[in-house]
Amino acid sequence: MFLNGCVKSNSNSDNNCEQILKVKITGAKTTTYYVGDTIQLGTSITPLALYSWATTNSLNAISNTDRVFIPSCTKYDEGWYYLSVSYPDCASHNDSIYITVTNKVVAAPCSPANNTVSFSNIPSVTFGSCNWGVDPSWGLKDLSGNPPSGYPDFNIYFNPYWNSKEPEDGAYNISPTITFDQNDLYTVFMSSTYSSIYFEPGAGQVYVSHVGGKLRVTFCGISFSGSLGGPSYTTSASGMLTAP
């Protein structure tokens, strides 16, 4: 992504050439940006030349000349930002900065027992172990429990963005379907099957963390519904699953 802008100066060319060599990117946070933060980059010297910005990974247009303004950043805005400054008869000067955008860590508001899911009106289940890997049926990373015979199963599918990356800690929205919105990378889809009823979730959030380097997902009071072609069955679930 590139954008060029021109700002003419009343300074003489020789002075501009000297100043161009001093231009630096300013305004970046020294710590990580969280999703939703404003990214505002500027330059260390007032407009005096031709400015060209480029970035390696962004869906947002860089729509200014000597500055970059992104009012609500997403994961897609993470990456290198390159500034090139030039002026006729002067040598060009470059500067760059890497912007990190990550999910804000949020603690779960409940504390279920590990590797358990408690349902409101179908049998609760304790999993002897869990699985963490790509589900070949859906091509998605899936954290699932191995249920005893006759008990509900449980699956937590992650947005395909995380297929080749370790999911970041923080709150993730629950997708209403397993077809994910790629504008919101921090999303999961959950499902559970009991007595041939396939339960899908309502709205809500899950809370991702890492314990001992292992992925953990906690959820609290999420509503589920399903049917066998007739009346709808509903339940709610709270639980915690940890990757092996």
C-alpha cells in the first residue's frame, strides 16, 4: 500500500536537503497497540518535502501526507510502516517502524473446573483429555474434549487466521456460524452434540489464556440451541478446556 503527497516549502533547496536527513517517524507508542486503539504517526520536522508511506499489512488506506492516522486499529494494521522523504535535487531519506497490534488480555468472569463443561439441562461432562489441532472436516484449529460414552462432546473452533499461529490471550467473540467474518479475527465458534441434537451458540465471548504454555479457553453462561427437525432445545454452558 502506497500513498504519495506533496508539500511545498518556502525554504531554500540546500536547507531542505539538510533537514530531510533529520526526519524521523514520531508518535508511535513504545508499548503494544491494542485492537481498537488509535495509531497516529507523524514526522519530526514540519512538512518540507515529498512524503511517501508504505506498510506491509493493512486494510486501511494511509490517507495523509506527512502523517498516518488510523482511528481504530485491527490486527491487519500490524506490520512495518515505511516513510520515504525526498525533494528535488536532494538525496532521499528513509525511516521505518514496526507496529504491533494485539488483543487486550481480559480475565474470565467465572472459574469453572478445568476440562469440564457444565450445562443447565443436559448432563455436564468432565473430559479425561482434550485435543488441540486442525479439524480435517472443517480445516480449522479446534480445541475439543474427549467425552465419556453417552455424554455431550464439545468443540471450540478458531477463526482460520489462527491455523498457523498461536491464538493470543484475551476475549474472543462467538461467531453465530462456523463461517467466520474475516474482519474480526478474534472469534471462535462452539458446538456440542448430545442425543443427536447439534447445539450451536448464541452471542457472547470466550476468554483465551495460556497456562504453562498451554492454550486455555474459559466461557461463562453461553446459551446454546439445537433441534432434531422439530422443537428447539436450549441449554446454557460454562466451562474450561485446556490444550494437552
